[in-house]
Amino acid sequence: MDASKLTIENVAKKFGEVIAVDRVNLSVKPGEFMALLGPSGCGKTTLLRLIAGLEKLDEGSIRLGNQVIDDMSPKDRNVAMVFQEFALYPHMTVFNNMKLPLKNRGYSKDKINEKIHWATKLMDIEDLLDRIPAQLSGGQKQRAALGRAIVREPKIFLLDEPLANLDAKLRAKMRVELKKLQRKLQVTTVFVTHDQVEAISMGDRIAVMKSGKIKQTGSSKDLYYHPSDKFVAGFIGSPSMNFFEGELLEKGEKIIIDTGDFTFPLSAEIAGIVIKKMHGSKLILGIRPENIHVNVSKKGLIVAEIEGVEPLGFETFLHLKFDNNLAVARTSAKTEFSVGKKINISFYEDAIHLFDGKTEEALGG
Ligand SMILES: Nc1ncnc2c1ncn2[C@@H]1O[C@H](COP(=O)(O)OP(=O)(O)OP(=O)(O)O)[C@@H](O)[C@H]1O
Ligand SMILES: [Mg+2]
């Protein structure tokens, strides 16, 4: 088996009463870029530290290839971690920071220089080699920390929000660079972020975490089109999916969802699937902003008031107000909209997502 395959099985970690990581299962293929996405405090850093060996597991097991690494010291794991608050040695120059892990591995002086040259060129920090961390900006520190991680050519990269402190432009550039670098080096990578755009644009697959648990793992398309629950649905996509609480009702021959703001008829096929999976009569209807169609002139069944207009150049976000709910629609910038006006909206059944009112799990269909 490939020694750079990472397998995490039933891993749990508590800090006193706080369950930081709650029986997590995750498998990262050799060379894969796995983005670990979730809100602050959901356990991302703790999971990385468990993989790196900086925290001890309470339960479960972690393997690299076939080897169980649970009791291995961090330095024997051949795992490189770039921390959220970059851990460069403060009294050492960038050059010496990068040299240390190589020296510890017994590389020759020439080889060390060659590797550092290669890594600093990739990271665009060639001019900073003689500076100590206190003389660097946040972004430069981050790139130096990344450089130090890559010179070691580890089996696994663990990157904890490595782009968080960069300005928007450098961040966008580094996203592309880092991804390119990872492809080239083919290093199995776990990349932590709370930014869904970053996770989607960089991850081969994405694991979405909440309260210590992994809620769903999949490609960006899986998560976008088939979210397993309301949390994942709301977390992936910007602006977020709109949600309307509703009730499933029989109206004559038809099955409809009544949200209080509008009713939405379901086809017999979808109604059949939904009814089988539901725990009660309450459900949540989700619709992404780009799937709300605004019909300026036509008369529609769903009426909303324009509460705000957010023009972004190539498109416009419309903030809509219903009796009970708010929603955002993404529309073409070509049409002029004015605040306070009523408009008709519509959406297709194949674009809606339905979630159980109690468990918030996807009802499929
Ligand atoms: N050493 C510690 N002692 C006590 N509690 C801790 C410790 N480290 C983490 N925690 C708690 O464990 C939970 C998970 O923390 P963790 O740092 O893993 O979150 P995170 O997802 O990385 O968040 P962020 O996005 O803010 O960095 C939090 O509730 C945190 O307060
Ligand atoms: Mg963290």
C-alpha cells in the first residue's frame, strides 16, 4: 500500500468536557488535496494536531499506509505542519529556519542550498532569506513557513489556514500557487480553512466539519448539488442557500409545501420519496440564489418585495422580503430593480433542496 495514504478511524479527542473531535472517519488518498472546512471551534486544528502527533488520541486510530502511527513521536511521522499562527523560530533567519529540518536529516551543504533555493523561488521569498521573522510581514512569514514545510518533502502536508493572514490579492495568487505546488509534489495534503471558496477552489475533495464531526465528504459538486443536510447546504455556496420552513400538506390530489409565504406543489415522484423519509410533516425548502428566477413583468404565484439591491457589476444580488422570510436572488445586471417594488419569482422543482424539519437531513429527490 502507498505509504502516503492517510486513514483516520473513529478518532476522538476531548479537552475536559469539550468534545473537540467526535469519532471522525476520514481517508485521504495518496497525493490527494483534502480541504477540511468548518466554522471556528469545530475541531479542525485539533484534528490536524492529532495527525501530526501533537495531541494524543482518546479513541480511534490513525494510519499512514498500513502503519499505525498513534504512538509514534511527531518527528518520526514524516508529516509537515504549517500552523495557523506560523511557528518560525524567532531568533533564526528565514534561511536558517529552512535549513534546520534539512540539517537534522543529514543532507549535504550543497543539497541544502539547492533545496532552499528551489523552495524560496517557489514561495517568492528569495530576498528575505537573511531576515528574522520579526522583520517579516504576516504574508511573508506565512510563505516562509510554507517554504520550510516543503523543503522537507514530507509524506503528508498539514496546512492550518496557511493563507488566512494574506491580503486578498496575494491570497488569490497563493491559492493557485499552492495548488500547483501540491500537484507537482504529489504530497498528500490536508488543508484547513473556514473559507468555503478556498475549500472548493483548492480541494480535490472537501470534508465539512461541525461540532467535532465530519458531516459530509465529497467533491465540490457533490457538496453543492447533493448536500447531506441543511448545514452543509448553507455552508457551501455564496451567497448562501435560502431556506423556508414549511409543512407538507395534501391539497386535493396534490401534495404541496406550505411555507406561509407561498405554496409549492411537488410532483408525485418527489412527494413519494420525501414522504417516505420524513419524520413529521415539517420540512425545510432550500433554494440557491442563482435558481430563483425573477419575472419582472409576468404574473407569478410567488410575490416578494425588493428590500435591497446589491449591484456587483456583472450580476446583481436582490435581497427579497416575504411575509415571514428573507432571501437573496442572483440576477443578471441588465435589469434595473428598485427598492420597495414587488416582483414575481419562480423556481423549478429540480432546483429545490428539501430537508427534514426535525433532523435537518436531506430528504433526497
Ligand atoms: N488545548 C485546549 N484546551 C481546551 N480546549 C481546547 C484546546 N484546544 C482546543 N480546544 C477546544 O476544542 C474545540 C475545537 O478547537 P479547534 O482549535 O480544533 O477549532 P478550529 O476548528 O481549529 O477553530 P478555528 O477555526 O477558530 O481555528 C474548541 O471548542 C476549543 O475551544
Ligand atoms: Mg484552528
